[in-house]
Amino acid sequence: MAHAHILVVDDEPDILELVRYTLTQNGYDVTCVLSGEEAIITLHSSRPDLVILDLMLPGADGLEVCKSMQNSPQTAGIPIIMLTARAEDADVVTGLELGADDYLTKPFSPRVLLARIKAVLRRQHGEASEDDHTVLQRGQLVIHPGRHELRLHGDAVPLTSTEFRILHLLARRPGWVFSRQQILEAIAGDDTSANVTERAVDVHIVSLRRKLGESGQVIETMRGVGYRFREED
């Protein structure tokens, strides 16, 4: 996506400068802030196309920024790439639970960061296929791919872009079982980075079911295989 606007949030000036330089050299418009409070203000004054967000921030941390983004219709659909020094598996899971679409640990390769950004933006703004124009109604769920919108009982349900892609994938073929690897390939495209794991799929499914409430039972676990969208009776 040419001239995409990216907001970078990190309390380390050296990291900010590295990311800013890397992105501007590759044609992106970049805004850098040092705190979560600045990020929240910036998000509502100038909506970016993507956010690169450190987990550990002074004041409002990455968790609070994510919550603020997901709770606002203006920012709920903005994709997030977590950039953090915490590399343990539990922290990767935490980042995904916060609504992140991808996760990159410090120290990082600028080339890998660029690849992740391009993959996320491509998925977010890619050319629509015929399926992307088809509104799906599954019981009380209405899935509008073109708008990246889910409505349940008529009310909008805020989903991350990754959660929406998983739901859309499953709902397009009720009864069809998708393995975790198939889901990963569908939502990640050409981005087959090492820290995008099958465990990440489980985390996104848990979060998706929680947001769907009682309707979350339409996503069935096929033990030892993967997941499917339950066929209507």
C-alpha cells in the first residue's frame, strides 16, 4: 500500500529512529511517539493504517493502548504489530490476546519488520475477490467482508483483522474442517515467520469465541484436527 501511514509507539528513542528510518526509506509515512498516552491521542487525531506497538511502555502500556483501540469504532479495525523485547511464549500469547495481528521481538531485522508490515497491509487492503463482496448470514451472525464488519443480533462486534479473517474463512464453508496450519496459511499469506505458530490460532479462536458470547459455540473444535463452523440444523 503506497504511502501508508504507520504509527510507531516505543519508549526507546534508538528503536524509534531505526524503525522511522527503515520505514521512511521504503516510502511509508511515519509518526513516532514515546508513550501510550501519546499513542491514544494520536490515534484519534490522525488515523494510521497500521500501528507498531511496544508492549512495555511508561504510563499507559501496550495493553491499555490495545484496549483503547478495540473499544473505539474509529480505531478497532487498525491492524497492530507488537514489537517487544519479551520473547517468551507466554508473552507472544499475551500480545495476540491483546488484539495484535502479528508479533516481532527485539532485537529484530528491519527486513523482517518490513515483510511483516507489507503482509499485514496486503491482507488489510488487498484487492477484493468475489468472495470478499459476499455478505454471509449464519444464524444471528452477519459477516460483511467488504466492510470488515461483524454484526450479532444487529449490533456491531469489534474484531481484530486476524479474528475477522478466521471467522470469515470458517463461515464460508460450514461443516468444513480447517487444520491449524490451513488457518495459518489463509490468514498469513506469504508471511510464514517463525513466531506465527499454531498456538496463535488457538489464542485467536478463544478470543473470537469470547467476543461472540453464546454464539461462540458455532466454532467447533475438532480434537486433533482443527476447527470448523457448525452447519446449521
